[in-house]
Amino acid sequence: MKTKLLLLALIAFAMRVSAQTGNLIVFTEGGEKFSLVLNGVLQNASPETNVKVTDLPASPDYPTGYKMKIIFADAALGTKDFNTAVQNGIERTVTIKKNNKGEYVQRPISDVPLAQAPPTPSTQIVHVYSTTPPAATTTSTTVSRSTTTTTNSTQPTGENVNISMGVNTNENGGGMNVNVSGMDNGMSSGTTTTTTTHTTTTTSGNIYQTPPPPAPRPDYSGPVGCPVAMSQNDFQRLKSTIDSKSFEDSKLTIAKQVLNNNCLMTSQVKDIMLLFSFEATRLDFAKYAYGYTYDIGNYYLVNDAFTFESSINDLNTYISSYRR
């Protein structure tokens, strides 16, 4: 009886634990290989077209989902950032595809309870969610060479030609004799060498490095969104570059481009927002910049750059669904 009770307790515990986690399946509609980064941590060491991650925590620390980065194996495709929600006891499947504008977007496919989720194909690798990235990249190169040698030769041959001609004139007679001999073809020889080289390169491991820890600042001690904020001198140059453009779209493109490799303070985000003339552009940039802001605890200060209350509400909704 005690054994049965213990077994039932273990089953109940396993069900409760599984209900507190979820699974995530991400695949590309076009078959592009990619690496999946969740909350800044690489999950699959080698690029795949279909990545399944299990046991994603659904604790109070993860109320709205995960910040997801897609790193395409084809460097020309670059990287794409998305947010995706993972619920307790649910297996979520999403696809990464191109929209009508040729841009990669995320599209949810299904959310099913773990107990009803289809079995994993035997050919698919299952990755258990980890907060530690896979081992660093290792590369090995193997070089092999083969040599082919060919020798050509011609053996000597000889021909003897004997020509005899006689001429008789009157009764006295006369004669002519011509003899040609010793016409030989000489011997010739040659050597041809061909060398073929085969090179094999094997790469494995971590292609994505976890960002460095944030640098502490004496003027801020709240939650941090990125490692090191841009210096004031660099920021002034950025502002000048953005402000020099005549078109709103060009200004926004430059601002986003710089953020892909830099980090801002909330006050700097607000200053850039004020360089835009339209409310919609300011809102677009404020959403984009949130993931590249150091002092995200102060992000409410950017609301002063808005004219309409609806923009503040829209930004607040976005931040609420954004997983830091």
C-alpha cells in the first residue's frame, strides 16, 4: 500500500513539474538553417531548420515569454529578434517566414497541452532549455594530397631505303645506281606530374557568445537591459548624423542600425525620439530601443516625448509583453 501511495505521489509530482514548464518549437518555412538564442543564451550548438526546446521555465520570473534571436547560418540573412510567450504545460510551435515585403516575421502555428503534443520525430534533436550556452566553437582542418606521375616515351625505329636504277645507252651500255639507307627516327621521352589537394574543414560548437555582464554605474542601480551605454561623445555624433537626414524613414533606419551594435541610456532614447517629426515614428523607435537600453527601470521617462496618451498606452503594452 505504501509503495502504491509513493508511486502516485511521484506521478503527481512529475505532472506538477511538467505543468510548470513548456516547450517551444521554432522552424523556418523556407528551410533556412539557424541557431536559436533565448534570453541571450544559445540553445543549439549547430544550425538547424527545426529547433525544439523543452522544459522552459514558466515561473514568475518569466511571466510573458522569452526574447528570441534567430541567427541564420547564411550570414547574408543576418539575425532577427522576436518575442514569444511560453505557457505552463503548453507546447508552442512557431514558424519564421518571409512576409509579402520579403521581411522575416514570426507566425504562431499551434499551442497544445504537453499531454496532447505529437511525438518528436526520431530525426529531430531535442534541446533541454539551458541558461548556459554550448561549448565554444572548435574548428579542425584536414589536408590530403595525391600525386600522379605519367611517363611518355617513343622507341627508336629505323628504315633502310634502297633505290637502284639502271640505264643502258647504245651498245656500250651505261649504268646508274642510287642507294639510300639509314633513315632513323630518334628516341623521345617525357614526364608529367599532377598534384591534387583536398581540404576538409569541420566546424562545431557555439557560434554565439553570451553578452558580457552589465557594467555598474554609480548613477543607476535598477534593472539593466544591455551591458554598456554609449558614451556621450559618440551619442552626440549619432544625433548629428540622424538630424542631418531630410527624410523621416532615413532617420529611423540609421537610428535602428546603430542600435544593433550599441546600448543607450533612457535619456538618450528620448533625445533621439525628439528628432522625429511624427508620433508614429517616435513610437516605433521607442519600442525598438527598449531592448537596447541600459537603465530600463527609467524607461517611463520616454513618455514625455509623446503627444498622445494612446502612444503611451501602446508602448506600455509592448513593454509588458517584452521578456527581459
